[in-house]
Amino acid sequence: MNTSKDKLKTLSQIKKRTDFLHIQGKGKKWVSSSLILQTHLNDLNEKRVGYTVTKRVSKSAVVRNRIKRRLRAVAADILPDIAVSGHDYILVGRHDTLSRPYQSLCKDLRWCLKRLELIEVEKK
């Protein structure tokens, strides 16, 4: 049985600030009501993911961390299954990320991936 935690382990983490800035500067982004998805092609042929929430969203670190936990859960459920490999994905939390229902967050991430044409086509 694949749990969210197991799925999350299949994704590499983006942790370096330079990587975040490179993706932000060179990549594409799509904005939904509850999150922003920034993406860029990488040379590693793997899916990497990073999370960020600015102090503009909340001055409280507790709130920002809660938003990041929700983003991690959504990424674990969606990205391993349908996102294209060889891309970096940054999920940026917004004000609505905290209060929006979980299924709506998943729907928003799928919608962003679809708009950026980063949904893997099923192989038959």
C-alpha cells in the first residue's frame, strides 16, 4: 500500500536558494486561487519539488509551516502519479491554502499542471 509518505520519498527535494531563484527566473508559472506552481526543466530526469510560503502570507512561522505541510501532502498525492519527469516543481503557498478543503487543493494542483502541459500521458 502506497501512503503519502512513501510517495513523497519518490520526489527529490529542492533546498538550495539558488535553485529556487533559477526556477523562479527562468521557468514557467501558473497561479490558482490556493497555490502557485512554478516549474522548469531539469537535466536530472527526475521530479524535484520545493515549497515556499512568504511572510506576506503570514508573519507566524507556525501558520507558514502548516501551509507547507498541506502543500507537501498535496504534492505527495499528485506529483508522483501524473507530473512529467525531468522537471522541478515549486509550490508557493497563498492565503487560501490554509483554509481551502484538501480536495480543492488537489484539484488546483492538477489544474496548474494541465495548464502548463505537464501531465504525463498514460502509456497504453
